[in-house]
Amino acid sequence: MFSNGQYYLLKGFSYLICILPYSLVVRLGRGLGHIYFIVASKQRKRGISQAMQGLAISYGEAEKVIRRLFYNLGQMFAEVMYMPRLNAEKIRKYISIEGEEYLRQAVEAGRGVVFLTAHIGNWEWMAARLSAEGFPITTIVKQQPKAQFSRFINEYREKMGVEVFSRGTNDMIKAARALKKGKVLGFLADQDGGADGVFVDFLRRKASTPLGPAVFAEKFDSVIVPGFIFRRPEGGYKIVIKSPFSYQRNADKDQGLYKNTLQMTKIIEAEIINHPEEWMWFQKRWNTQYIEGNSIIDL
């Protein structure tokens, strides 16, 4: 168990980070990412291997991608620690939005919004920026192995105006109610779906993929809006919101879930290919073994 002492250690580190100017926060974070790249050998090796296969690139090319990824993750960690300093002025300075009108139109439709995203860029800052613009942002999160880290990060999310629901708990009822009320429900839909997922092609391999976004969109007739956050060359971030689309219904419900999940997965895949150094290549995305014919929807 993650002790209370460790929780307060995170809070103390965050306090120190918040004293620094943002430019120094970025430099410190990227330095931490460099150290992480050196010491986290399992994650580094897994990331290089999966990037080689997923992008069809050489070992050297994959190593460069993963090195940049680790630097970016170190920066993200420092930026999460810096979140208490994100007032309205700072958050608009550091994070721009492209396609905001798409999300606003989807919210105005009144049927709730399934917000499709992934572990790309600084997804925590994306939620904070959208909340600052008045969007009713909620999100389904995976419980962290360390309970006190979940306590820490959820506390910061809620301070930014983001309503949090824990996957696999009674919070799923609250998530459904949020959609019925017309809120934006965010899904990080690039994780392993386990035994409950459906296998689709993802980065040149079959991957068990969560059905959650498709299930919620189908049940509540919610608009689906893809949105991602990327680093800007000049510093800071840009949120890119894509054109909304509706769930495509099928007489065979399983086929409908499969085809819509595949469509959403391809959207995520395209962003990863275009921004490979922004995605968490070392996560256990293909952890669930694919066996020919073992999926209820195996085309």
C-alpha cells in the first residue's frame, strides 16, 4: 500500500515545483525524464520493442522515439505537480485549442458526449483546459495500484473542475447519469481491454480493446468527439478536437460494437503514427493474448 507519508511527499514535491517558473519546471521535468530513461530498463526495452513492431522501424529509430517519449513523460510529471498554479490566465497561455466549436456543438446537442482520447501528450492538462472553458468534463479512470497516488491525482483533477469516476466500481452508474445529463465523458481508450475487450487490429497487431466508448455511445445515443493534446514546437500544448460523429447502429449488436470500436481505434492509431514520441509505448497494450476464434466478434 502507498503510505500516507508518500502522499504527503508528493504534495510536498508539488509545493516546491509550484514555486518555480514554468520554464524551469519544463527543464526539470525533461531532466527527470532523462533519468527515467536510464533507470527504467524494463519499460525502455518494452517500449523500443513495441515501437519497432508497431511502426515497422529499426531498433535505432525506435530508441530515439522512446528516448523522446521519456523526456516528454518527465515533463508531464512535473507539469502535473505544477497544476495548482494553473489559473485561468496561465492555462490559456500554455494550452491552445483547435476545433473547440466541434465540442461545443456536440454538448449543445444535449445527448451527452463520448470524448475519445488516449495517453498522448499531457492528457491531464487537456481535461483542465477544457474544464476552464466551461465544458462539463467528466472522466472514467483506472484505479492505480497505489491507492494514495490515485488519491493525489484525483484530488488535482477535481481541483481543475474535472469529475472523476473509477472504472470497475459503482461509479459507472454515476458515469451513465453524467451522459444522460449531457456532460462530456472522457475515455482513455488505448489501454488493454482484458477478457472483456474485443480484438481489433491496432498498430500491426491484434489487441484487446475496451468496449466502453462504444457501449456508452450506443446506449445513450451520445455524440462521439475525438480529441488529443500535442506539444507545440514553441512550447506549451495544442488541443486538437476532431469532427464529431454518431454511433453507427447494426442489426447485430455485437457487430455494431465491433465496427464502432474499430473505427475509434483507427482514429487513435492515426494520431499515434503521426506523433509517435507522444504515446506511451511501454504500456502493456497487448497484454491479453489473442487466440484465433476466441473473441465473440472475430472477423
